[in-house]
Amino acid sequence: MTQAVCNSTPPCSEVNQVCTWNGKVVYTDTKAGKVMQYNPDDNSVRALAGSCNNSSSDGTQDSCSFKRIEGICSVEKTLFVT
């Protein structure tokens, strides 16, 4: 097993939950308030959703925010975040 990301590094503040989605590894970063995606093909990490605001509001993947992001899971092509 290869370590993809590490807590307290630039692409990751604090990993909470992890799942796979569309062939990628997706995780909730609790401190950053974001859903992050790790691509094992090129070892890249990018934000999928979350604005870093410590509030809970609907919006686009860039404008939505999470008060306390916790769980994540996927069913087929849908990603669920709590």
C-alpha cells in the first residue's frame, strides 16, 4: 500500500473519511472543510467541493460550505457527504 496523502500537509489538513468514486480516492478534510480527490494515476490532489467557510450552506462545488464535514460514501456515480 502506498501513502497518498498525509495529515498536516498542503493537500490535506485532517483526513476524516475515505471512499472510492469514479476510480479515484475521495476523502473529507475536516479542518479545511472540503471534499478532496486523489488521483492515483498522476498522484494529484484537488478539491472537489467546499469553500473553506465554517458554515453550512448549499451551492456549487466551489461555493458550498460544510459546518463540520464528516462522512463520505459513493453509490455508483453519486457521492454523498455529511
